[in-house]
Amino acid sequence: MPKKVAVFFGGNSNEHEISIITGMLCANLLRGADFDVLPVYLSRENRLFTGRMRAVTDLAAPSPKWVELRLCVGGLEAVKGRKKFPADVALNCCHGGCGEDGTLSALLKWYHIASASPDAALSAVFMDKTLSKAMARGLGLPVVDGVTVREGERMEPPFPFPVIVKPARLGSSIGITVASNAEEYRRALALAFKLDDSALVEPYLQGKRDLNCAACRIGGEVKLSPVEEVFSREEILSFQEKYEGGEEKRSRLPADIPDAVAAKVKDCTRRIYEGFHAKGVVRADFLLVGEEVYFNELNTVPGSLSCYLFGGSLSEAKEFLVALIGEGRKADPPKPTVTTGILNSPVFTAKSPKRPYGI
């Protein structure tokens, strides 16, 4: 079992603060399981720091005692002094931005750092709501019709009102608006374009219910969580309700839905996970209208890494993270690369009686 774990959180994202909460939760649970945890905070400029980071309040403001880091082969090193911080495996807790869009995953792979989180391809595709809708259709999943509007294009509503307008590459319900008339639609697009350069417009489904299901790979097998229903007092589940909802019950686990609906949600989640040969934990979100299920989006760095969906206690959450870390270390070994020898062929050497023009 790997013992040195680098936990990444923060980053240049509208979900920066939520990422800190997830990062501190995971770092402290892994410390409680006797891992040597290296907390790696990404500033809003995506600079890397480590230091005393054991509570959310430790991240309220930068500390002069923090050590700035950079990635290196097999781990990280101090920018000044070059002290090495080896990492057996990394855990990505960066919601949104360059953490969830595949950038961090690609960098970890570049520096040969094993990861217990989804890879760059899955992350990049499902960070973009337009691409994720196309990919879901390709996997045979039911999705709501949608039209992508780019900044500067004509802005007539593509569907009868009400419509829902979403920034294409944001999460946590930030910037999402339901528009019931032309003026509200114009304002909704203006807000979306402040946050992103494109927006996804869909018909708003009256009476819809919000369902979630998480998937991970443990012991080489895909595990699915129970289906959760998340409640909202508003037309959409807002950021405030997700993270500032107080003591009011905001979800039911498992959801009170027919067995056939739960089975369909789980089947769709499994098809995405297995279709991409995914690793780590993801959470798929669905809309339920009557008994019709529609795939909505996939979170490759879900809130709290969806620990709560696999067990309600901190002890169960710790066991879940330990299993993820162990699985992350089992990354497929690199395949050998082919050397063609073409650079030493007569075409590119003086031995050639004729050389191509310009070479």
C-alpha cells in the first residue's frame, strides 16, 4: 500500500473554496489512516504550496511559512532549495478549473506520478457540458435536447420558454439561470458569458427531480453507490442550497424511486464509467421526469469525493479513501514505445545518393 500521498486542492476556479473543504477533509481522513500526507494547495494563480494545512481556517490567507513547490518526476520539489517531496500517489480534490478539466491529470502523468483520480480524457470531455452531452448520446444514454450558444452569436432562444441557461464549463450550479421570457433569457446569457465563453441552453423540465449516483473501481471491480435524490426549494438546485443549506434535510439516500428507475440510473452510470475504463470516483447526475431518466452531467471531482454516498460515517469515508488510494497505485504500466530508426535511414544521411529537396 502506498504511504506518501499528495492531496491537491484549490486552483483557479469558481469552486476554489469548496475545493479547500474537500481537500482538508480527505487529507485529514488519510492522516487518520496513517498515511504520510503532503497537502498541495493551488493558489488562484495555480502556484503550488505546502505547509501547515490541517484545517480550512489554515487556508483563509496565504502564510509566509508555506513552501512553494513544483512538480518533478515522482513527486514535487521546493522551488527554493530543491527539497524533494516524493509522492507514491496523488489525489485530485480540485473542483472545476484546471483541476477538474484534465490539466492536473495530464501533468501528473507527464511527471510519472500515479493518480487515484480520473484521467485527463474523461475529465476534459465531461468538464464541457456540450461535449458531455454528445458523448452521452454516443454511449446510448438519454439526454435533454440542448443548443450551445457562443459569445457573440445570435441569441434567440432555441426552445419555448422556460429554458435553462448554463455556462458550459462551470460546476456547483454557478451561473445557471432559468429564463421565462426574452428579457430573462438575455440576462441569463449575459451572466453565463461573464463566467464562460459559451453557454448550453436546454428546455426547463417542469416537475423534474434531481438524482445522483457515484461509481468507483475497488479491487478491480466497478462499485456503484445507492441512488441519491437531492431536494431544492427553487427551480434549480443552487450553490447556496448545496453548501449553505443549514440543517434542513436536502437529500434522501437511497432515493424514494421505483426499482426500475434506480436500476436505469445505475446502468447509465456504469456505462459511462466502464466505457471510459475510468478510475477514481465520479458522480453522475440525472433528471427524473415521471419515470423518464435523463443524464445531466458527470462530476470527475465530486463534492467530498462522494465519500458519503458509499458510507455515512467518517470511519466508512476513511475506508473508502484508503481503497481509492490503493487502487490508484495499480495504474497500468507504461507500454514500450516504438523506435522506427527512420532518422538513421539513407533518406536523412549523407550516404543517400539523392536527398529530398530542402533536407
